Amino acid sequence: MNRRHFTICAALFTCLLPLGAATTAQAQMDIMSQIGEIVDKSSAELAVQINLSGKQRMLTQKMSKESFLVALKVEPDKNRENLKKTMALFERTLIGLKKGDEGLRLAVAPNDRIAAQLDVVMGLWKEFKPLVARVAAGEADRKVLEEIARRNLPLLREMNKAVKMFEKVSGADTAELAVVINLSGRQRMLTQKMSKEFLLMALKIDPEANRENLKKTMALFDRTLKGLLDGDEEQGLPGTKEEHIRKQLKKVMALWADFAPLLNKPATPETLKAVAEKNLPLLAEMNRAVKMYEESW
């Protein structure tokens, strides 16, 4: 039992003390069973919060990627619709992380510090949203694209701070798994970030800086994927023992081996189309792995 769970149990047990001997053994057993259910529910809620706050990082990059695909005329109508859906999901999840959302299985933010950090993200989102909304409406001019390129990273950074705060709510016995959910969740974001960086090079928006960024993003994705499988002490990854999760990670590894070479090719129409198509299965399979970790909490 972690510290957070102990606090819940202690508070509820204190409520039982005045009942004393008047409380039958069966009644006490029933109450303790209810306490256990509350603790399990609280733990499961935190796992969802870490997962979905982590998913928000990915959505910041997915919105940017979809905007740049529209600008490059890669299935523009489809990507405008995808962008609208991504925007709506980001906003709903952001509100749900603070206030709760039953449909998303999100509880209210566990403390005021996290709520305040989510307000910081909301402030940045209010500045970023009109930019991507313009692209979704068909206005993908150069100035808007450059602003999206500039503003997506502060939004990502502040959302990442919120994820770390959710992770730290975890107690000692679940801290390791909290790190695993966080970093496996970060892998989803990296699939979209590297795709975005490739598209920025194609758009000739800070191409040299984005070429270097892309190399770093690819290296981090590769290292973290290997760390999730077999451990990486520096990243706090213990390695995965559960065979069904290892199998899923190997599926991701195979997709990554197919996707990575595309990012080192020139941005021809054929390569742009391939990157647009192949980043999504990589994202989807990585997301399945995150869900498996969440369910093992």
C-alpha cells in the first residue's frame, strides 16, 4: 500500500473507532471491504490520469502534424477533419483532467498544484487553438504555420510538467510503474513529434534546426523503446517481464524499423504520403502498449 492509499485507509478507519464494540464483526468486514474498493478505485483513477495527461502531449504534436499535412496538400480534406477531432479531444481531456470526465474515466485533479498547472496549459491552449482552427478552416498560410511551429513546443512542455505532477502523486510501491506509464505514453508523442519535424523540413521552416531535432527525437524513441523492453537505469525503466506486453512492444519495434528509414529520405510527394500513412499504425500500436501498462496497475 502506498502513502496515498494509507492516508485514505487511515482516515476511513478513524471514522470506525467511535463505533467500537457496537460494530459487529461482519459490519467491520463489510466496511473494510468498501475501503479496499475505494483504494483500488483511487489507484485506477491515477493510472488513467497519468495515461491521458500523457496522451495530451501527443495531441499537441498530432495537431501540429495535421496542420502541416494540410499545408503540404497531403490528403488535405481528411487531415482538416482529423485536426478538428484532435482539437476537440485535446480540449475535452484538458477540462476533464482538472474537473473530471466520467466518459473519459477521469477523476478530478488530485491536488491544487496540478489544477494550477492545468490552468497554465489552458492559457497556452487558448493562444494555440485559434491557429490550428484557421488551418482546419482551410487557411494554411505561411504566417499561421510559422506560429504553430513556434507555439506547439511551449504547449507540449507545460503539458509534460502536468504529467510529471500526476506521476509524483503515486506512492513508493507504484512509483516505478508510474514512470513506465509516463515514458511509454511519451513514446506516442514522439511518433507525432518526429513526423511533425519531418514535415517542417519539407515546408522549409527552420529546416536545419528541425533536422537536428528529428535526429534527437528518433534517438530518444529508439532508446526508450529498448528501455521499455529490457530496462534503462538512467531513464528509470526496469524492463518489462509480462510476456503479452513484451509481444506488443516487439510489434512496435517492427513498425519502427519500417518507419524510421522514411525520416532519413528527401521529402518527395511519395515520402510525404508514406510518412503520413505509416506514423499512425506506429502510434496506434504504441498506444495499445500504454493501455496494457495502465491495466497492470
